[in-house]
Amino acid sequence: MTSHQSTQTMKPATAAKKLGVYLEATPAEFREGVVTRAELNALQADPPQWLSDLRRDGPHPRPVVAQKLGVSIAGLARGGVTEPLTTEQIEALKQEQPEWLLKERATQAEVRKEAARLKERNAERSAEGS
């Protein structure tokens, strides 16, 4: 019995998400084709110039913008940021420190603190139950 291994493919949008880049900024040949798992692995292991440039300069998708600013994606929306931003725009926001950004960073810090507290409490409970 021989096993036939099919090539796993994904849509460009999925591949762009996994690579952490904004799909609309990728080259046309990337957006118009399908990406195999092997191609994705190759892009991650040895990124071509366009991918390195996108990761460094942007425009970045919202999850990356949120992470770079230290806020949630919902916090970006509350702050009025709905479009992808370049690294330069992100750095400008960090320098300006608008009121919404300070508030959302504080909120995010509280969320992380609470998540850490719950994780610690759950670890203690499972240690007691063992």
C-alpha cells in the first residue's frame, strides 16, 4: 500500500496572514496564485526582498500594527485606526502618544495582568488537585 501525499495549498490571504504582511501590498504573482505549504516554509526560512521590505517598512496589517503599538485590534478601531500603517506611521504615533493610544495601552496592560493572575490561580489549583 502506497500513501499518496497531496500538496497542501492555501489562499494568498491565508499565507499573507501567516507571514504577517498586508496582502494588498504583496506582489501580484503572490496575490493571484495559491501557496503551497513548502512555498510558505521557504518564504519563512529565506524571505525574498519584497517580503523583507514589507516586514520592515509595511504597510502592516492591523494585527501587526496593534502588536507594534502594544494595543488590541479593538483598541486600534476605538482609536480610529482602520487602515494598514507603515512602520514610519507607527513610529510617528509612538512619538505623538495621542490620548487614545495611552488609554488603550493602559487597558491592554490591565488585560495582560489579569490574564497572568488567572493563569497563576489555575496553576495553583491544578497543583493542589494533583
